[in-house]
Amino acid sequence: MIKDIVVNLGLGDHDHAGDFAISVADTFQSHVLGVAFAYEPIIPGTVMGGIPPEFIEAQRAESEKRAKAATSRFEQAAKRAGVSFESLIVSASISGAADKLGRLGRRFDLVVVGQPEREKAVPDEVVDEGVLFDSGRPVIFVPFIQTAGLKLDRVMVCWDGSRAATRAIADSLPFLRKAKQVEIVMVANGRSKSDEIPGADLGQHLARHGLKVEVKRIASPDIDVASTILSYAADSSADMIVMGGYGHSRLREFILGGVTRGLLESMTVPALMSH
């Protein structure tokens, strides 16, 4: 069950992640914690001695002001929705924010993070996808174009037989049980595995959970898998995508797999991912 949610609050005028997390909390009658980061000032090492202390303090004060405004907007929205909530302001460097949110997320059922509008976003608003690997929890990434709350008329489950996809499906069961329609989608790209669990077998497994699912195999002959998934999601009017999140750690930096990166950069509907 989804009973405890944490969301990284956006610092801009429109907090799509906070609003979406509140709608999830309303759906599941859950508690939601809104976290706003007060980012530490960025000071280039080459000019350390040349920046007046008052300038640094002004930057820090502005960051705290934005974080307080974000928590205030979140609290007002949560009160209007009638959900159980609390808010928290956390001081962090830009590079360390995802790690802090990931560690915090370990004691919650679900983490919600907004997709940055990469062409317009202020750099210190971005909590990167490292939270997916740090938290050990399912993460819903909310596209920056999202205006509606949680909708589960049609959920698209991406299946490739992998461990990450298996984990994502198990983590998404509370959402699948509330969905009107669930579709298991497999992308045929000529690289099937001999030990892959067929989609029909997965359909039987979900049927034992009381779910009625459809299984569909789609081809990806000319474009990459991420584009195929997003194109099919648009054509089928999917409200949410469920998929495994792929990546590995290299010198403490998380390197995302191509499909995961491509989907997160171009997503148009919320995506629940697990690693």
C-alpha cells in the first residue's frame, strides 16, 4: 500500500511534482511530505577570495526564501485537498541534493520528483535521477507539462523480462489495482533473451492479483526504444508508464541506461520507475 509519500518540491511558479504528489496522497489516503531544498551558494574555486561575504549571504537568503515559498504553496494546496501533510526545508549543495532525497526516501513508500524543463529550468531546481538508485523505492517522475493530478484510466506497463521491470511491476501494484485498463507492452527490437518471461505469463501472474490485462508486442524497427514507448503511450492515451530504471554506478556517478535517459528527457506522462 502507498501510505507515506515524499516529494521534491519545485521552486518555480508551477510545482507540478508537488501538485501531483498531493493527488496521489488523496487517491490512496496517504501522508505526504514536501521537501524543498535551500541550495548552498555556488562559489567558483578560482574566485574564492574575491566574492564579498555579503554577496554570499544574499545568495543564501534568496535560496531560503524560494524554499519557504515552495513549502508555503505546497501546504496551501495540501490543505485544500484535505490530505495529511508536512513540509521540510533541507540545506544542500546542488550536487548533493539527490543523495539527500534518496536517503530520505528510504523510509517512504514512494518518491515523487518533477522533470526539469531543461531549456528553462534554473540549475538549482534540479534533483537528478540519482534518487532512483539511492532510495531503493519506486520513483514517479512527473513531466514538467503535467497539469492534471493522478489519473489511472489506462496504465502502460513496459516489460522486457528484466529484474528492474519485475521490481517496477511489483511496486506499481497499488496503482494497477486502481487502473481501469492495464496493458503490458513489449518492444520487439531483435534482442530477445532466451530466459525472458513471456508477456502472457506475466499477464497470468497479474490476473491472480485480480487484474485484467492486455498484452501487446510492438516493433521498433527504425527508432530507438524510448521513442517507441513514448509514441505508443501517446497513441494509446496512456495516463502512466511503468518501467524498470536502468543504470550503474561509476565512481559514485550514476550512469543511466539509454532507454531510461531517453524516456526521462522526453516524457509526456508520469512514469513510475524502480531499480
